[in-house]
Amino acid sequence: MISEKNISSAQSYKITQNEIGLKFITIDNELGSAKIALQGAHIMQWKPHNVKDEVLWLSSNARYMHGRSIRGGVPICWPWFGAHPTDGSFCPHGFARVIPWRINDVIDLENGATKVTLVMLPTPEVNRQLSYQFNLEFSITIGLSIHLDLKTTNLSEQPFLIGEGYHTYFKISDIENIKVTGLENKIYSDKTRGYKKFTQDEEIQFREEFDRVYLNTKDDCIIHDKGLNRKITVKKQNSDSTVIWTPWDKKVKTMVDMGTEGEWKKMICVESVNALESSVMVYPNQSHNLIAEYLVQEY
């Protein structure tokens, strides 16, 4: 079992603040580095020291504003994925990615990694959008891999249904020169074709806008990127669907925070989620953990 040091002795992190008061945690330990925004518990950067390039894609003109999500990194989608099922005025993909979180703990682990635990703060906006009581905790372990654990606990007397996901943007060399494996023979719902369902016959390659929810899959996905001489493995637990997304050249023109022209070609979203029919029922006094881990191997 990995031993842990008290937060007061954790040496690997520091807290910074921008000009409008948004706070960030910077981690730099013997294994890797990361940056996390406390608004949204949003992982903006992560890179193991043994690889050359950043693993996550972050838009060059991402917005760092109160109540706005950051374009890139690992946005948390919770407690719904996509549009709200009944009220279109609510934040797409839920409010977790735009609500302040507080630091619960920062721990240096014996193996050289750092574990950060964050808890969502209750706000009037949260109470306006949800009628039930809950606790939401996010643990991030930063090392040669990065391990994510989003824990939803039902503090109400009735069960509630959630959609959730890690809407992760991975940095790549070029969208037309990569492939994604691990979803062969899986059924997917295609947003670009009215959510009709099809079967993925082979490895995934990209030549146009791509927005698919792969259903009933717990399998690992691998991004193969010869341009950056590496592969990224996406592992997950307690997630029954995977989303693959790239906006392509036409849609990206409607998105004001996607960076300079052509910058979108340097990213692919591979998302570990519970969406559509895989939404999760959380029962009173019970918890549900959405877990993912990302690993990088250079060729």
C-alpha cells in the first residue's frame, strides 16, 4: 500500500491566482507536471517528465472567466451529459465545469506521484439547478500516468439519475494522420446523422466532422499518433459509453474559443462517459465513482 505524507509536507504544488481572482494549482513532482483550475476542477495541462510533448490540448484563446468553461484539457461533465433533458437554458454538459471547487487535500505519495482531492462548493446556482442533496469529490493522481476519480454521493432520501463524463482533449500531430482503436465492432449513436445507430467496422480514422457515442463499451481506447511518435491509452472503470469528437473545419468556425486557424487539427476528444441509456442511478447513501487513467508511450 502506498504511504502518504501529510498535506503540510507536500512539496510538489503551489497555488496561483490570475488578475480576476481565478485560482490554479500547479503540480511539479519527480514524475510529471500538471495545472488544474479550481473553477470546474479543470485539468488544463499534464505531462509526464519522460515524454517530449504535452498530452492534453489547450486552446490558445481559451477563456479564463468566472462562470465560463475552459476550452481544452479535461472538462468535467456532470450531472448531465450534453443538453439538459428538460431545460435548454441550463449549461450544456452540466454545471460542474463552471462552479468553484475547494482543495480538500494535496498529498505527496511514496512513489513520487501527487494526489489532489477537490470538492465542489455548494452555490446558489447549483441549488437552483438541482433539487437533491449530494456530495461531489474529484481525486486526481499525477505521475507517469494521470488517474481520475469522480465520486458522486447521494445525500438525499430518493434516488437520482446522472449523466457524466470526462470531455478530454488530447494533443495530437494532425487529425488526419492518427487513428483510434478499441471500439471495433461497437454500436454507436451518430450525432451528425440524427443520433441514428451504426456499427463501427474497423479502427477509427478522421476525414470529416465526427461526433459519436459508442454504447455498452468498457474497453480501453488507444490513440495512435505517428506524427508525435507516441500512443495514448485511455483506460476507464464504471463508464459504459465512450464519445469520440472532432468538430472539423466548418463547425469550428462557429466556436469562438477554439484557437487560431487550423489549431483544431491538433486535438481529438476521447471521452469516458455515462450518457444516453448508460446514465447512472445513484441510490440514497450510496456512491458512484467514474474512473479513468491516461498513459503515454513513445515509439
